[in-house]
Amino acid sequence: MWCGYYVFLAGVGWLQSARAREHMSAPQITTEDREGLTRTLGVGESQVGERPTLSQLRETLDAEADDSFASMGEAIRADLSGRLDASLLAEGRDGLAERIERLPEVRNAGIPAGESEPDRLYREVIEPGWDVYHHLADVGFFESVEEALPRFTPEHIETTAHELVRAEPLSESLSSVGFDEHEQMVLVMNAVNNNTRLARWVPTKEIPSGVGFDVDHVPPLHQRAMGGSLLWINAMDVHLWHNRPLITEKILDDAYWDVKAMLGGLSMMTEAAHDVAEGESLTDAQLTAALTASAAIMIVNQEEICKDAFWITEEMRAPPKGR
């Protein structure tokens, strides 16, 4: 009897754990997503099968770096030489890794508690990110990167895809901060399969005149990507707390992934900046790919969190308790 009881308890524990893992996973990858990535990479199904992993894709690609990407990375290193604080960036990178590891606790907490104001859940997660952001802004990092890199075009994104998939150091870096193979694949697809969406985000110098706002006050594109991500995550506690009657488990699940993805992009950009300061592991071409992809990941998931958590439609919201 007691043996059966303990088996029952173990089964309940496994079920709860499985449910937790389910809502802490990245979105499913569709056939269309995979086809978009393999088409961009020029890889056929006969080479990698129907459900390729990043490792399998990496094995099919030519190992030779793109000369234009190498030149851009070299220019960024030369321009920023001696201006970046490697120890501050390393501390920020490690702090982000620790916070990403704690994200499941934030999700399990659900809506922040608090009587007169919400607890600091998401705001605490991004504290190391603010230190990195302010340092990069202070030393002109964002201006340097925007000057060296082109706007998002299909051609630039295609080359980014090749360099990103080939770059084992970037994959290892994402693994070290808590992104498994499936999650890394989703991040790569964020950067590769969104040509139209990313094309709307242009360098500041290419914003046309007469747009209805002062372009002089618009920060560089990579600063918008990182700063915008931090601001969206910063707003989560108050947003969820104020709108708690409307919030569903699905909204919390989707927001969890959007936040994790933005932090993944932020971590990748921090890693790239640290590599400029230390010259540790990335080639010049991989540096260019990391800076392009990290901005793309943060941009795409800023837009996703708007739809998933902030713009709550009648169809999304929790049903009124009076019904």
C-alpha cells in the first residue's frame, strides 16, 4: 500500500515538473521556420534531414569566413580599442548568466506580489544589463557599431546566418547562460527569418527627414535594441501587477520566453563587446555576426512581448470572474 502511495507521489511530482518544463520552453519550430533557415543557408534536406540541429547545419557549411564581415569586425575593434572596460563587461556577462538561470523562479512566481506596489521580479533580473548598457553608451560603442555595420538587408542577414551557425564560441556562450539546443535554434531563426520586420529598423542616419519627430534624439540602432529590451523587461512587474485580473498562464508563459530571448540577445552583445575588449575567442567575422544577430534577436522579441503580454485583447484576457 505504502509503496503504491509513494509511487503516486512520485508521479505527481513528475507531472508538476513536466508542466513547469512545458511553460519554460521556447516556441515550437515549424516546418516553415526550418525551411526558411535552410533555404537561407543554402542547405538541402538531403544533407541534414527534416529536423536539423545547429550542429548538423554547422557541419554542412563552408568554414571560410566572409571577407566583408571580417573587415567590418576589424574596423569595430580598431575604433573601440582601449575604450571598453573588460572587467565590467565580464562582471555584467556573469551577472546576466546568473539572472537567466533564475528566470524559472520568476515565472513560477507568476504575477508579482505586493500590497501597494509590485515586488521586484523582472526588474531585478535586468540589473546587470543596465550596467553593461550604460558603459557601452558612455564609451560610444553603439555609435561605432552603427557606423561600421550596414542596415538589415536580406543579403546582410543571409551572411549573418552563415557566420552565426558556424560560430561555435557563440553557441558555447549561449549554452553557458542556459540556452539549450532547441532554444538556440529559435534564437537563430529570430535573427534569420524576419527580413521584413527587421528592415523597418534602420540606422539613425538613414531615418528620412519629416518623420514627425526629432531624429537627433534617436539613438543608434543597437542602442535601441538593447535599451528597448531592458525597458520592456523593466515594465513587466508593474504591468502584470496592474493588469492581474486579465493575465492568463499563457500570457505568463509567452512573456517568459520573450524575456529570456531578449536576455539571450543582450548576453550575446555583451559577449561581443567583451571580446572587443579582450580579443578572446571570436574572429572578426564572428564578431560582426554576433553584433548583428544579437540586435535582431532583441528587436524581434521586443515586438513579440508587445503582442504576447502588453497588448491584451479580449480573446487573450482571462474571463471576468463574474461570468
